[in-house]
Amino acid sequence: MENRRISSPRWQVFVVFIFLPLLVAGIMAASAQARTSNFGLGLYLGEPTGINAKFWTSSRNSLDFTAAWSFEDRFTLTGDYQWHRPFPNAQGLLWFYGIGGFVRFSDDNGDDHLGVRVPVGIEYFIRQSPLSLFAEIALGMRLSPETEADVMGGFGLRVYL
């Protein structure tokens, strides 16, 4: 039987004790304001789980980045270019699709991966608030060191700063 060590990396401590309180403080300070910024920062919960940032390049396009850890003791970086379209008769609700890539670093065995991904999801902008809720699923293909299909997905909350 394989003996796996259980560890708490420093960046997880950073997220819990520094980033989360700052995010909550930002949400409270901006709660009465509508979204006026093109840059959002928040939490991504799922596989993997971590910190998410979104930068709108136009009213319909964005760059989306996540730095996260996996349940399989791996640290993952993702980056996507996304196209957004509104749902008919649903104010503040958009669906999106995109193309991007990911790099996954293993804590234990050096089994690192490089790949491409295609995310599809929805985002809801809370009325008169700098907050948005989002959910996505991304089909991926690991390209290195071996070719293999991959699925990522999750949901989250973002505050536009």
C-alpha cells in the first residue's frame, strides 16, 4: 500500500488566513455599488479549488485565470480566452465558452501535466452589486507527458474591484 504524506502547503494557509478575509472585506466595502470594473477576483470551488481572476477585454470577451489545488495533491494553473452571450429575457445572466490551457504540478511524484481545455459555463451578475456567481465545466486534453482526456469544473464567487 502506498504511503502518502498529508501536508498543508503554505499557499493554502495564505488563502485561508489572508486572501479570504481580504475578499470578505472587499465585498462588504463594495456591497452597495454596482460593477464598474473590468477586473474580478474571487474563489473557485470544485476540481481544482483556488483563486480565480477575470479580466474583461470587451463587453463580450474576457481572459479568465485560476490558480488552484486539486484533491489529488496537485497545483493547477489555468488560463482561458472566453466569449460571452446573454440569455434571452434573463437580465444579468450570461453563458460562455472558451479555449485555453492548463499546467498541473504534482506535489509527490513529479508527474506534471500540460494540456488544453475548452470551458463552457454561466455567469450571473447580482443586480446593483459588484458580485457575480459562476459555474463551468471544462473538457481538457493532457498533452504532456502523455495524451489523456481530462475534466475540470466548479463554481465560484467573484467581486469586481
